[in-house]
Amino acid sequence: MDSFLPDYRDPIFSIILILLIAFAISIASYGWSIYRQERLKRRLFGFLDRFDSGTCALEEENIPFEEGMEKPLLMLARAYEKSGDYSRAISICLYLIRHTRDDEILIYLGKVYLRAGFLKRAEDIFEEIISRHPRRKDVLYNLELLYETLHDYEGAKEALEALEAQGEKISRLSKYIEYRQIVSKNDLSPSKKVEALCELLGEEDSLYRPVIRQLFALNTESAWESVKEERVEEIMDILWYLPYSQLQLDIIKRSKKLSALYFARGDIEDVVKECGIFELDMLCAARKSGFRDGDMLFSYLCRECKNSFPVSFERCPECMAVNSIEVEESLAKKRDETGETLL
């Protein structure tokens, strides 16, 4: 009877046993994968139900979803977003997500919510994605921006730490968050803010423009001490619009560029030499010739996306790059109602 019992020492038996165990494991893994996908599917639909489905103008009975509709509808949503019609972009995204269950469209919806100012909805979406895909760098960058917008700088730092753990270079962005945190602290005295900002400027050169702007608002003397001759072009608009009461003429007259700027503006009478900045040299030459109605206008270019804006920024309104601003000057006539420039 013993001859019918398996010989556990038989190599063939061992191989069969291993194959059976591997087969059982593969079946279990396949079943778990299907279960997990179904659970994620139900979770996604439950998550989307938290949003106001009434904002979705595209309904199945009016526009039945068909294969091939995803790309053109997404292009339409992006066009609406670019034009500022966020409600229609959101409507299309909700329609697409319900039919495609595509995480990429869900992430895009979060970005649209962020741009539209629906910060809580954007946060819910980004956190939902991170719970399933913890290493999504693009989502972590958007979470950092969202927390920064909410003035939750500790949350922003946590997002940056997660990015740094993946090898991202976040030093500049981290220093920018530190700058924002200093500026926003209501319990910090002006003198302490000035001290912290000057220390931060010594650590991060790219913060020169925003720090100088804040210093002029907090302590004029500290601001002038931080102005660098070789970087006047970066803050020319800030200096041009300073009230006369904030000028320190002893510092200004020791600088060729500052002297030219305030001679062109009409604040000092000492005739100055050319400083190498074309617009200032033109205004100075005009003033020496007796023309005193010259003025400067400023526009602001993002070095990253090359978009131009009429107002200054710390983060580009289009691509959200930090400290990517480039000041562009043009000459104009004072009180020029037509808005025409001299050049």
C-alpha cells in the first residue's frame, strides 16, 4: 500500500509541487488585480460623485460617448481653459473622466480647478491621485503650488521634500517658499523681517528682485544698501516708481546707473554721463536738450514660457515658473493719452 503514496524525495514530485504553487499564486495575483481595479473604479466614481455633476453640460442622452471623442474634446477643454472659460473646460473634463476613467484627465481637471480658484476641489483631486500614485512628480509640483496659494507653507515644504527624495532639484523653489513664509508672518516685526530677508538674499541670489521690493516696503535704508549697480536693470521699474521721499541721494549720486535713472526722471539736476542702458541714455539726452516730458513704461516677460504681461509677478501667471521675470522698458511721453511710445 505504501507504493501508492508519493515519494516526497522524488525530484519530479518537487517540480510538480513548485509548479502548482506558482500556478496558485498567479491565479491569486490575477484575481487580486481584477479586484483592485474594480475597487479603484468604484472609488473613482464615488470620488467624482462628490463634485457637482450639475456643472457637466455634456450628458449621455444628448452626446453619447464614442471611441475617438477623447482627443478632440480634450483639445476643446484646453481651448476653453486658455480663454478663461473654466466652467466649460471643467464640464468637458467631468464628461470625459466618467467615460474614460483616465487619471491624466483627472489630473488636468485638478489643474483647471486650481487656475479657476476652486482650491479645495483641486486639493481633493491631487491628494486622490497621490494616494494611488505617490511618485507622480507633476502632481506633487501642483500640490506644492496649491499649498503655497493657501499659505500652507508647511504643506508646500512636505511636497518639496517628496520631490527631493525622487532626485528633483528644488533648492530655488524651497528658498522661494521660505521667502513667502517670512513675508506672510504677521507675528514677525518689520525689523526681524528685514533681517531674515537680507539673510535669505545672501543665500539665494535669484530672490534679488522680490526681496528688494519687500525691503523698500519695510525699511528704505536696508533696501538701498542691498541695491547692486550691476543689477539695476532687474529692478528698474521698482526704482522708477519710488516716491521722492524714499530716495537716498548720497547713494544715488555714487552710482552711474542710478544717477542716470533719477536724472532722467527729473529728481536730480547734475548732468550725468551715459550709463549704457539705452532707454535711460535716450531720456537723459532728451532732458539735456530741454525735453522734460519723457517717461518710461514697463512690461514683464517670462523667460521660461516667453509670455509677456502688463504687471509684475513673482510666479509666471501662465507657466507658474518662479522668479522668471524679465523687465522690458519702452519710452513714452508723460500724460500721453494715446498710449503711443516714443520708440
